[in-house]
Amino acid sequence: MIYQRSSALFVEAKKYIPGGVNSPVRAFKAVGGDPVFVERAKGAYLYDVDGNKLIDYISSWGPLILGHAHEPVINAVIDKARLGTSFGMPTEIETDLAQLAVSMVPNIDKIRFVNSGTEACMSAIRLARGFTAKEKIIKFAGCYHGHSDSFLIQAGSGAVTFGSPNSPGVTKGTAKDTLLAQYNNLDSVRTLIAANKGEIAAVIIEPVAGNMGCIVPSDSFIKGLRKICTEENILLVFDEVMTGFRLGRGGAQEVLGIDADIVAFGKVIGGGLPVGAFASRDEIMAYLAPEGPVYQAGTLSGNPLAMSAGLAMLTELNNRPEIFESLDKKTTYLHNGLASVLSGQGIPHQINRFGSMISVHFTENPVIDFNSSAKGNNEIFRKYFHGMLQEGIYLPPSAFESYFLNDAISYEDLDYTIEALKKIAPGLV
């Protein structure tokens, strides 16, 4: 495939935008080469500025469950835009979307809309601290909760040491209140709690992780985490920016059978437009301004275009629960096809899958946390990514990102993807 126009646009973008992109993963640094610039998209396909057609396996990093330019969503946005794009005042559609979301998700009574997943997670933690009157939080290495200072923390030298900032601009004072545990490792959580007894406000986790590839929690881990948080009076915060309304009507809480204390949403809830939300039960949400003392605000929160897109999306997901079964079957089909090809070529690999999230790791050992994910063969991944791209398959340009299937992808598309891997597999090792 030819990407001359994309490459030229990237050169021009770097003159005016840091790194030429507005989110780092788009720059292709993990895989090399120049990023693909998109012109338009429809259904399962991206169409780039060079005229290439690509089967899309990122779905705008999750929200486009029903495919690109889904007519009910597009029409809802167009109709709403004709009435005005923003007011900074209450609108009825905010309540309509809130009512629907609360009816779909277990264990929440109220929801507050914000403008991004970062905002949602940041606000959820502030609320948790305000409600508990405690300051420290536990997060898990490899889980991404946005770019708020509290979350840009790497592990310290030992299990009970404080983390340290992994981005300039994040203060050591912020880092001291963020403790790092290991995903799928309850003992690491217990050690941190014992060393910081009575000081931890919340544990925040991606219930199915998507930023170190797709990492699935063991049943004992996720249930044990809920039990520990209950026993220690620590709020359990589920970051469902990726999993909410994707893994099922009620998100990860529903499919895993775990009640979180606070839930953060993003992506899907805006039908592809920038939006986020956080939600909890009445007693916790009562601490939020203007009802309570914990301040949170957003001039453009509840934007009518985002609300209309979200309402159209969630209405369809609520009315057509068979979509989740369809996505699961398609993802299973893809999993089996990719695994068959890689095994046939003798290429070491692990494929992790949960619902419509899936990732391929080029390693012999199970991938259960950040450390095991980081041991994947990056050189093979780079060959795999670019080989599939040349065949018209757009995958996440990083080994540390989950794929997100959309239901517009057909079995013909899946077969094409599997055949593409057959073509390139001999050149991967």
C-alpha cells in the first residue's frame, strides 16, 4: 500500500503539533514508520487519505461498538446540532441519558457527565477521597486511567515503597499518595494496605485491563479485591472507560458479578464523541457539588451533541442485547483463526480475550500483568503490525493496547484478516 499523502501530512503536522499528533500512541513510535491519516470511515472500514481501505480493529479505541458512522448516531447528532452545539446550561437530554445509563448499570443511583475518561477517573478519585476523608490510593502497574497527575506513577523499588513520577511535571508530593500494586496479585494489595493502614481511600482498577494488551482478571483476584476493600473500608473504583457498555449492558460489573463503589465511564457513552462520566450510589454522590463539598465542574459537560450520540448508542445497545453475543462470537472466531495460523507456523504467542476485547502477545508465557506483557517480542510485533497494515488490516500500533471489535465487522472480514496473517506469518520469525 502507498502512504505518500499520510507521510506528507505527518511532516506538516509536526511543524505545528508536538510530535505531529494529539495523543502519543498515534505517532507509531512503538512500531516505527509514519502514522496513517484517516479521511473517512463507514461500518467496519477506514478510508485513508491515500485511498486505502482498511478493516478497523480499534473502533476509535472502543466506543464505536456498532461501527463507524452508524446512522442512528449520526442522525441524532445532526438533528441536535441544528438546534445549537453548546449552551453551558441544563438540557433535557442530559437527564434522558442519565436515566438510561442508571437503568442499565448495576449498583449506581446517579451519574455525573464530564468530557473525557481522564476527567471521569480523576473526579472519581477526588470523590472517593472526599467521601472517606483519606488521601492515598492504590492503582495497578500497567493500568491506564488517563493523564491526571495521580495516575502517572511508576512503581517504587519495593512493594511498600512509594511510587515515583514517570512524567516530568508530576510532583513527588502527588506520587507519595499513589501506591502501586500488581494486577492479578492480591498479596501485593494486602502488603500495601498493611503498610498504610487506615490511610487508603480507594483502589482503582481496569476490571478488564486494556492498556497492557487485554489482561483478564482471575476470578479469585477480582472477588478477593472486592472482599479486601469491603473489610478495610476502602472504596473500589472500576475504571470502565473501555469496558462500560462494551462487555455487556451493565459493563464489567455485570459480566464479572462484582459491585464497584464508584464507576468511571467514557468512550461508548458518547457514541464516539468526547465524553466521560462517573457514577455511584446515592450516599457517595451526595458528596458531590453542588449538593456536597467535593467540587467538580465542566463548562461544556453534558454537551448536547455528545449526549445525543450517547443516547442513540445506549438506546440501541439496551434494546438489542444480542449485539454483545454477536461481538463475543466474532471475537472468539478471530481468536481461534489467529491462534491456528500462529501455532501452525510455530510462532510463540499468547492471545488474551474477553468479550469483544482481544490482544496478541508474542511470548511463550501467559500474560497476566504488566511484567509478563512487557516480555513480549517487540520486533515480531512490529513486523506483524506492518505486515497486517500492508494487507489492509488496521491494528493498534502498540503491543500494549487491546483490539476492540465492532459489530459491523463481518465474518468475511474476519476470514480476510486470518488469511492476511497466513500470508505474512512466514516472515515474522
